[in-house]
Amino acid sequence: MRTNALLTSVAIWTSALAQQETVRYQDPETGITFASITHANGASYRVALPINSTSSDAVLQIVAPKEFQWCGLAWGGHMTNNPLSVSWTTGATSGQKAIVSNRMAYSYYAVPQQYDGAEHTYLKGTTSNDTHWQVTARCQGCTRWSSADGDIDITTVSETVFAYACSSYAPDTPNSNTSQFNIHEQFGIWNHNLDLGRSESFGDWIRNNPYEASVEV
Ligand code: HEM
Ligand SMILES: *[C@@H]1O[C@H](CO)[C@@H](O)[C@H](O)[C@H]1NC(C)=O
Ligand SMILES: *[C@@H]1O[C@H](CO)[C@@H](O)[C@H](O)[C@H]1NC(C)=O
Ligand SMILES: *[C@@H]1O[C@H](CO)[C@@H](O)[C@H](O)[C@H]1NC(C)=O
């Protein structure tokens, strides 16, 4: 249960972040058109959806400056009882350079657990360079879920509330998607315009952008 104090602090955060807006963004590497937001901390959260969705399918892209060791997206706009796509850099210079982990938190005082209701499939654009790391992945299960919050379906709405969290401390085992990690230093909550990322091309985007681990040259 959230306390009134927590709700109040959330309301302040929401208004503080209202300057950032969702924009349509076409990723040059994959051609995918996302509904994208870049927060004041430099991290971007991008979502693409099928045009008239009949499933829980989405494509997610998280791009984070390297000062962050992990950043996550909360699909229900708060920490608990909704799918979390938690991503981080593995630190590897070849092979898999970034990871996304499907989690759900059931309280504020434990590491979010593996969430079997969602599955991420990596796409092209999961990589890192000198300044940023990024994950591009299909998520099946991130846009519809059942939890203590009820039966939620965000594919039927034009706009929804998302939340993020980021930390500058690395997960304990950066090359594992089941790693433990510690509490965030930052979080934020915002309204995301999903319509900007809906397309008839959704199926083609997934078919045309299989993941390729990077090779050291
Ligand atoms: C070990 C992992 C984590 C711990 C121990 C933790 C702990 C907490 C605690 C104690 C709060 C409430 C205190 C405050 O307002 O600062 C909080 C708030 C919050 N956390 Fe976490 N957290 C963890 C991971 C995550 C992850 C992975 C996400 C998102 C992907 C996340 C998103 C949020 C958000 C959005 C809030 C604001 C309150 C809300 O809207 O629910 N947290 N967290
Ligand atoms: C999506 O739904 C709208 C509204 O029902 C309809 O007009 C449109 O033709 C549909 N598009 C596709 C590609 O099915
Ligand atoms: C980790 O990856 C495996 C294999 O892709 C997957 O089955 C599992 O659900 C993932 N776990 C988490 C917590 O993301
Ligand atoms: C590093 O990656 C980020 C995120 O994809 C990108 O914006 C930036 O242009 C890249 N930098 C270089 C030098 O390629």
C-alpha cells in the first residue's frame, strides 16, 4: 500500500518532469518508429506497438549514458505490481554488451523478482559504445498483466503513465539477467503518448531486425 506521503512525492515528480514530452523518433539503425522520451538525466525510453494491438507485444528501446550502470522502465508507472524491464551494460567489449531483465517488484524493500509473465527477445540495437549503452528488445507480456493492481491493458489507451529508475552502481553480476542489484538513485514518472509509436509495420520491424552480438574487430 502506498502512503499519502509517497503519493504526494510522486505528484511533485510528475509535475517536475512535465517539461519532457514524448516525440516520434525513427531509430536509424532499425528503422523502427518509437514514441520516445529523453529525460533530463540523458536516458531515453522508447516504445513501439502494433497498430491495433491484439496482444501484449511491444518493442522497447532504452538508451542510457554510461554514468548509469542500470536503468529500468516500469510499464505501470510505479515500482510495484507491474512489469519492469530492467536493463544494464554487461561491460563486455564483444558479444552481448547490454542486457534486459524481466522483473516484478512486490514491495519496496526487496530486489524485484524474475517475472515469468513477460519475455524479452533482443533485437538489433542492443549494444554499447564509449558514451552510451542501449537495449532494443521485443517484450511479450509488458503491455498486459494481472497483479494486485488488477487486470491492466495499456494497448487500448492513447497515453499511459510510465516510470523509470536509474543507478550509477552496477548489478552484482552484470553478465546475468538474474543478477541482484541495489536501489536506484533516481526515479521519475511521466505520461507517455503511445499513439506516436503505433504502426502497421510492427511485424516487419521484428522480422527485419534480428539481434546480432557484436564482434570485436
Ligand atoms: C533492489 C532494487 C530496488 C529497491 C530496493 C527499491 C526501493 C525503493 C524504495 C524504498 C522506494 C520508495 C522510497 C522513495 O520514494 O525513494 C522506491 C520507489 C520507486 N522505485 Fe524502486 N527499488 C528498486 C528497484 C526499482 C526498479 C528496478 C524500478 C523500475 C524499473 C523502480 C522504480 C521505482 C519508482 C518509479 C519509485 C517511485 C514510487 C513509485 O512510483 O512506486 N525501483 N523504490
Ligand atoms: C485499426 O483500427 C481502426 C479503428 O477501428 C481502423 O479504422 C483501421 O482500419 C485499423 N487498421 C488496421 C491496419 O487494421
Ligand atoms: C533470462 O534469460 C532467459 C533466457 O532467455 C529467460 O528464459 C529468462 O526469463 C530471463 N530472466 C530474466 C529475469 O530476465
Ligand atoms: C553512442 O551511442 C549513442 C546511443 O546509441 C549514440 O547516440 C551515439 O551517437 C554513439 N556515439 C558514437 C560515437 O557512435
